[in-house]
Amino acid sequence: MHILILYAFHIMSFVLSYLLYVLLLKNFDSRLFTGFQCLFIPKRGLHLSHMGFFQKQHTNPGLEIANGGQGEICWEIKETCDWLLFSEKEGKTALQDCVLLTVDREKLSGEEKTCTFYVVAGEEKVPVCVRAKREELPALPGHTAISRKGIFAIDAVNYAEKKAGDYKGEAAEYGLLTEEECYAVPTSDRILYEAVRKKKEPCFRIAYSRFQKDTVYMEFIEKEPWVRDYAVFCTCKKKYGYTCWTEWPEDAETELDEDEIRFEMFLQYMFIKQWKELKGYANTKGIRIMGDVPFYVGLDSLDVWKNKENFQLDPKGYPIAVAGVPPDYFSSTGQRWGNPIYDWERMKEEGYNLWIQRLQYSSNIYDLVRIDHFRAFDTYWKIPASCKTAIEGAWIEGPSYDFFDCLLKASPDMQIIVEDLGDLREEVYSLRDHYGFKGMKILQFSFDPNETNNRFPDRKNMVLYTGTHDNLPIQGWLDLQTADTKATIAEVLKTKGIAWEDLAWGMVELANASIADIVIVPVQDILGLDAKARINTPGTMGSPNWEWKMEDFSVFCEKLEALSKVLENTGRKSGV
């Protein structure tokens, strides 16, 4: 039996390493602080303790070397022992450095060993004491789960199969929060965004106070320079009362709280860490994840704030024109989204770097990338910023082939799916097919008497949806259809040999019977939910958009038998 074991230790001593400093006559240029903030040795039988702070969340103990003054300090670790190893023994920092410690297990015995080394910066010399010994732990019974008592263990197979109701939060498992400190999600049949934020914020602060930077974190920050830019943006937002950046002073980035910036960087790091763990687990189960890249970005975003030259803005930063779509199936006045329009001529001069970087990053964190509003690469709807609706807009030619030639030259293996729905000109389909991109089709539209342009031939190179986030769930859509439309659906199902009395499940099977490479069935359609479970209504803003949630995962599990039957009937898979 494979066991995942995390060692947690009670504090044997809580003695802060004291500070030796040189006080200058008028001021000081630097000040040295050191302290441990973690303890986690993953080798069975190895016990490490020390004077200072420690917690359980990291693979190696970390020693923080912090500059408490201005300017830079040069530091060096001296007078060490042969069984204690360091990730580095010297450095220079204006803020703080993290040194990771490891122990040579073979040089330990059952007797406790003590090592006192020194962190030296100029005339300052700070002692740090570490004690270690090799101990044999008692054998643990299966399904052991003892938290905050010295050991936490869980069978690896059970770790992957925890039920949602038993989940205490990744922060607790990382050792950053206790189970008691984890926030309780407000009870509601909808997502209460503001209430959740208020619950999360104090927990995030506690977790951050206990977080110890390690080499993985430092590599992440170095590899992803956008993280600090984003953290600075968020810190500015808080400093200036969450106003749009167009209202900030020109020197907005000066005199920011550096600790607040590091807090925002910590949140991004933890999110990406958890996301990669989730995605990695999904991939081991044969599940690929599709990520969505919106065509436009919001004005009040890091994207625009840091790349103003790539957008059509006036000297004060306000849009000259905004994005949207003309009147269509969803709205008689069109949709005025309000996003700033790209300056494609300027972007072309720079090789479309901003857009290529967006897609490359998405491709790194997803298996497939769906580009929303694909038609805008061919032609986009440009609305004067002064207009209150989308009616007054005009079609403008986009970067088309030139952009995708540049993109695929930079990333030839990128897996792209494009949203090509609606009333489009033939040039959009030609652009799609030229690069072999998979397009999208919505099964509901093929039966909608009001949708004459969405009757489509069965194609292999496409993604077929029963419905998307912008559509009613199948059951909700069926509830609005006439008897004639329902009769047409029933007749089509009969001719295809699909024998479901429930029309909604019949349409799920009809979609899977397609030759399309990919079929997507929203969870609402698997659950058989009606209009109340709609995710989003295009052309509208605010509640109840994006507030639906699945309250009981067990109900979904009960529906998997029916889904398995569908997959078996259509030959897509033997079952789920």
C-alpha cells in the first residue's frame, strides 16, 4: 500500500534568532534579519528541529534572510557542519532571500546532533541553531489520518478520491492553514461572489503569513514576469479605491506597499500550483482541458494598462471606439461590450507579440485553446465610444491570415478550436479551414425554426455542443418549443434509432452519434435541468449570470449511468 506521509512537529523551542546590528550616527543602510518559517522533511524516520519558526508546508526547511533597511546587503553563511547542506551560502539582496536546508541522512544517528552556523552581513553576525537525529517511526495502520498530532497520512488512492463534502481546502493540506481556519462557504443555491471573497480574504492573509519561498516559487517568479506586473496592478487598484487605472496618477506605481505586492504574487503562485496539480490528475485519467481565450480584454485590466500603445485610446487612456456585435439572434440592438479595440497596425509592427503571448500562455496551462469570437480576426464590429448601443457600428477588416501565419510560425503545435457561430461571411470559414481549425456547432440551433443559418452537415473536424454557456439547457430550451418542433426532434431521433422517451437525453445521444471529433455536453444537460440553471444570457449583465452552481455532486454521479449508456450506444466509449 502506497502511503503519503507528512510529518508535522510540535514546537520544541520558540526562540527567535536575535538581531545584531550596527546603528549608524544618523541612519542605517541595511539591517539583517533571519528566521525559519517551515519544516517538512519527506524522508521516513528523519526528524529535524531547530530554534526559530517552523511549519510543515515545504519539502525543505527554509531560512529567510531579510533586509530590514534600505540599499542592498551582502550575506554569507559561515561555520557550518558536514551533515547540514545549503542551497546557497552567499548572496546579495535588497529585500529577502530564501536558503533551503537539507540533511545528509547517512551522517545522522539515533543521537541528536546540533549545528550552530552564522549568517554574516558586514559587522552583523546572526547565529542559527539546528538539531537533528534519525528516528524510526512506528508502523502506521492503513487509512491513517491523524492531523496536528505529529502525523498526517492517507492512502494515495484515497487521496485522489476524496468526496467534495470532506474537502478542507488545499491550503490546509499545504500546511498554510489549520482545518479550523479554513473558511466555510456561505450556504446558497447560487454563487455569492462577494460573500465568498470576504470569507477568503482573511484566510489568504493567514496563509501568506506562513508561506515560505522555496526554489520552486523563485523559479516561477523568474519564469513568469507578468506575475509581478499583475501584483503591482492589483496593489494599485487597492491603493486607489478600486478605480479604473485611467483615474490613477501618472506615478501610480511609486511608493507601493512591497509586502502587498508579494501577497498578490503569492496568490498567483498558489493558484497556478493548484491548477497544475488538478490538470495533471485529469490528464492521468485521459481527460483533456479546454481553456477559453476571449478575443477582447477589459479596459480596466493589466493587459491594457501595460500595453496602451496596442489599443485605440485617447491621450487620457479612454477608448476611441469599443467592441461588440450588431443585432442578432440574442439582441435586437446588438451587443455593446465596451472593450477597447486593438490597434492592429501597431501590433503588426511588433509581430503581434501581445496576442501571441496570450495564446502561448493559455496553451501552456490548457490542452486545447478555444478562441472566442473568432470572426473578429476576419472582420470586427467597431462602435464609436459615444454610442450607447451597437447599432451604429461598422465592420472593419481584421489581421486575418497575417496574424495566424505569425502565430503558427511561433507555436506550430498549438491546438486551437475557434468559435465560428452566427451569421458569418464565407471568408471566416475559409480562414478557419485554411489552418484546419476545428469550428463549433450547437445542436439546439439545428432544430430552432428561427435559425436558418445553423443547419449544418455532419463534419468530423468540429466540436459539437448540445448547448453552450450562452444557451438555455436542453430541457429549458425544449420547454419553450412548439409541439411541431418537438415532433420534428422525435422523428429525427426515431430515424437515427435513438429510443429515449426523454427528448433531452435523446438529443444528448444524437450529439454523440455525430462523427464530430469532439462532443461537449454541459453538466446542466446531464442533470436534466431547466431554464433556472442557465449560466449566462448574452446582452445582459449582472445577476443571475454566472451564478449557477451544482449543489450536490452525488446527483451528477447518479446520472453517469445514463451517460454511460449514451456513450455505449454511440460507440464513443465503452462506458464511464
